[in-house]
Amino acid sequence: MKERLGNLITNAYRRLPCPEFTRFRNLRLFEWMNAQAPGKVVLNLGSGSGAFDHYLAPEIKTIKLDIKPCPGVEVIADAHFLPFAKTSIDIVYSIAVLEHVQKPWIVADEVHRVLRPGGYVVVELPFLNVIHDEHDYFRFTDKGIRSLFDERRFEPILEQVGSGGGSFLSVFLWSYWQQFIPTRPLKAVWRAAARFLFSPCKYLDLLIDASPELRLTANSFSFIGRKR
């Protein structure tokens, strides 16, 4: 009975028009994609169910790859062993994925292998974030991303804070206080309430948008690099 009640509350919560905890502070990565990716061979690495697809222009056609079946996924494969020929891809696009792979440096090697000379890697990765998946292994500073896609192999085109500390703060506050809630139905109610309580934290980043210290508490970093 408790499990059924929990499922009912959880499903009801999912249908609520709740605000998002986080948002992309800087959309330049997606603006670049919308300007450069149409007509190109684009690999959506770790596409999942397409949580970020709405940021992309409709004319961008991607090869959707994930390690498990999801709606819309066309290729099921492990990112450590990409099933594509050398220099066959124009753009490898990947949002919030490499923290979920066990050896991201090997995935970076695979990205380099499949990209044609002059092709691009386009990634957004978390720095400050709660553990949010069973397979959640890494966090990346901006310099950490550069160590994966180093200058010997990739010319940096864009480096930026993707979302700021306000986005992390909202998720952290919800996740921390949830630990004090004992039952699944109450946790579902708390999650819905917390979205309204804490999601405004993300807008605090607008007040410090020009601060050079914004990166110190970044929720995520974006990177675009061109293969040399």
C-alpha cells in the first residue's frame, strides 16, 4: 500500500509544472551548435532521452548514441569503444555525460580518433554537483576538461562557465534536506516543494555574471575544441 501511494505521489509530482532547479547561464555552446552543426555529421554522445535536444535547431540531425536503449537512441554502444571509423565524424556533441564513464580519458581518445581533422568536440560537464546516478564517477574543473582535450590535439574555441554556483546551491539544498525525510511519498512531496523554494537560487548568478571568480563555484563548464 505504501509503495502504491509512493508511486501515485511521484507520478503526480512529475506532471506538475515545476520550475527547474538549474538552467544554463550561458547558452553560447548551443548558439555555436545552431550556427555550425546544420548539415554536419554530428554524434550525440550519451544522448539519453534527449533532455537537451530542445536547445538545438530542428535542422541539426544527430546520430544518437547511448549505452542503453532510450526513446530516440539509434546506436547502443560503450563510449570507450565507439563503433565508427577513424575521421568519420564532424562534431562530437556531449552534455553531462563524461562524469558517468569510468575512464573519460579513453573516451577522449576515442573522440579524437573518430573526428576528422578540423572537426569539433563540444562538451558541457559538471564541476559542483550532487551524486545523481548509480554510475557517477567524476567532476571536472575547466582545467580538468582541458587536460582531457589538451592543446596538443585540440585548439580551444570556447571555454566558459556553463552554469553558476546558484544552480548547484539549489540542488544541494534540496538534496541535503531530503536526507532528513524518512519516506518515499514525503520525499516526492519535498522534491516538488523544494523546486519552488530553491530554484530561484540559480538567478543569483546573474548578479555576478561578470565576476572573474564565477568559475570558483561553477555548477558546470563548457568547452569547444577543434581537432588539430
